[in-house]
Amino acid sequence: MRLDKFLKVSRLIKRRTLAKEVADQGRIQINGVQAKASSNVKVGDELTIRFGQKVVTAKVESLKESTRKEDAAQMYTIISETRVNE
């Protein structure tokens, strides 16, 4: 599944266009490697996403084409969430 679609379906990022912008700015890594919006995401991958002052690391648990809001959080597990002072 494409990275931007996974972020939208899992609701880590609310809109696919925003997910694409964040990826194009180089703020997302998959397993420690810089990722583009079109990068492939697999179960077990570790995503590191930089949101302004916050860095979130999440592990991909499942891939679904679409999901309900209540079930979206089951698609990933938050490993760590840290604040960055720039």
C-alpha cells in the first residue's frame, strides 16, 4: 500500500494531500530510510513521522483499503512519541 494512503486510512494524518506534502518534505522515514508518498508500506514496517515539534514512531500492524474511524487505530502501534526542541 502507498505510504500516503496508509497514513490517511489509519488516520495518522487526516488527509492524503497533507500526507503527500509531509512525505515530500522529507519528514517521514520507513525503517530508517527517507520515504516518498509513493513508497510501499508493509506489515511490520516502522514509520517515523516528524510533526513540527513532535516525532512519532509507529509500527504497521495491518493494511486495509478502508476502515471505520473506531478501527483505524488498530492498523498501527505507537512505539514512541518525543518532543523535539528546534
